[in-house]
Amino acid sequence: MVFKRLLASLGVGGPTVDTVLDPGAARPGGTLSGQVHLKGGDADFDIDHITLELVARVEAEHDEGESEGVVAFDRFTVGGGFRLAAGEQRSVPFGVTLPWETPITELYGQPLGIVLGVRTELAVAGAKDKGDLDQLSVAPLPAQEAILEALGGLGFGFRSADLEYGRIGGTGQQLPFYQEIELTPAPQYADRVNELEVTFLAGPGGLEVVLEADKRGGFFSGGHDALTRFTVSRAEEGHQDWTALVDGWVRHLVEHRASYGSPSAYGHGGYDGHAPHHDGHAPHHDGHRSGPGMGTVVAAGAAGLAVGVVGGMVAAEVVDEVGDFFEGEEEEED
């Protein structure tokens, strides 16, 4: 719980709402559970509905440059249709299923700098108020964690992570934005790659992995970006040599030379677990946020990806950013 307040639309004496999420990080496609605690005001009120809204801080590139804003990416009605008596305390439990493409906010318990929140909306007698905002922590799926662990074992390091507004063509992307995890190159690729970006698009049938490499240029050619997509089915996830598989992906991405494609034509072939069918190239998405301070580094497993605590930012400060965004949103709405 980040803050608790009176319903502004009802003035002093209205009910208050306090949403408490169950401890621990949720996972994409998994259940988010908790309770909405209500406390009655100075009079009886009819609660029309209680709605939870999932929100994210997202970057958007446009002609004027880059900006950040809040995007709502799912809504759930978890209660309502009852009268809350004056001074009454009532708890409404809930369990909702997160979208498969919900971004991951942490790796091995360390924050990646991704800002997600759960906003509680209370509708009372036709009036609505965004009464509570809570941090949403999401850990990776086993396959996502295994891929990042394999990249760490190969020598790649964590640089930053962000959410980009837009869609990757040729994929099954469902949300209006996607997550990019930016990695420093492994030593064996440092002479050919400036950075590697990983995007996960999970679904009930498996995982799409989009890799993008910012390639270094030679004496007679400029640098360019290579991008390709691989897929792993749910049935294959438990039978992979992840290090060998991921190393094959990266080698293919770095070594394969193909003609440039348009920024929107991310139409790349899939991966059947043995060899990629096709890849392509696309212009680089520049304008990333600066990377995290690496003064505090946690070794994620014996050969895991090194994840820094982002700029010394702790969880409460991360969610305060979401709250600031919402306050700005509400002022604009007013």
C-alpha cells in the first residue's frame, strides 16, 4: 500500500480504501491475490463496484523526442453491489490472473527499474475515485529466468530495462508496449556487439524471445542493428540445454548478415528449438534511460546475470514515481 485517502468526489466523511497485495512477487500469467480493505465514512454508502487496474510507466518515442507516461494494461472488477454502513470495516478478497506479457520487475529479488502498479478504483453512488495505488512486483517465468541465467553464464551483464510503447510486428504481442532488457556484451562478442537487447513475449503455449544486437561497424561499414525472433514451446521448456540454446541464438544473431528491413517490419521467422529459420535487421531504438548504478551488484546465482540495484532506488521510491504520474494524470483530467 502506497497511500490511503478519502474519496475526493464525496468530500470529508467518505469511505476509505486500502488494497493490500499478498506477499511475494507474482509471475506473468499467474495469480495476483490480496484484499481490498474498506472503512465506512460518516454515513452509509452504496458501493457500486471495486475495480483493480494494472498500470505501467512506459516510454514513447515521437517526432519531438521521447516522453514517459502511464499506460493501463488490464482491469478487473473484484467486488461491489453492497452497502457499506457508516464506520463499517469490510475486506474484499480477490484473485486475478495477470496477462502473460506482464513485464518482469525483478530478477533474483533485485529491482530492474520497471515501474508497475495496481490502482484501486472505488465507485460509490455513481462517483468514481482512484483511491489506492500499490507496487506490483513480478518475477520471471522459469524459462525467462533460465534464458537470463544462460546469458549471464555466457558473460553478458545487465545494463538497464525499460518499457517501450509500440508493437513488434510478426509476433503474437498482445499488450500495447513491450519490455526491453539491455545487456552489456559478453567478452567474446565485445568486438562485434555494443549491446544486446532481450524482449520476452510469453503466452499460454510458450515463449517468444526477440533479440536485438547493436553491431559495431568496421573500417568500411557503419554499425547497424540485427534483430531476430526465436520461440520455445511450453513442452520444450523443461528439456533444454539453455546455455547451448541461447549461445546458438546469439551466434546466429551476431554472425548472420542480411539486408536491412523497415522499423515496422519485424516479421521474423520462428525458432523450432534447433535452428532459426530466418532473421532480419531493423534500425536501433535509441533514447533509452541511462543504465543503473552498478555500485551495488548482486551475483545472481553461480554464473548468473549481474543485476545492480537501480540507481540506489528502493521499492517505495519506485512506486512513488507511479504515484507522481497519477497525480499528474488526475490534475489533467480535472
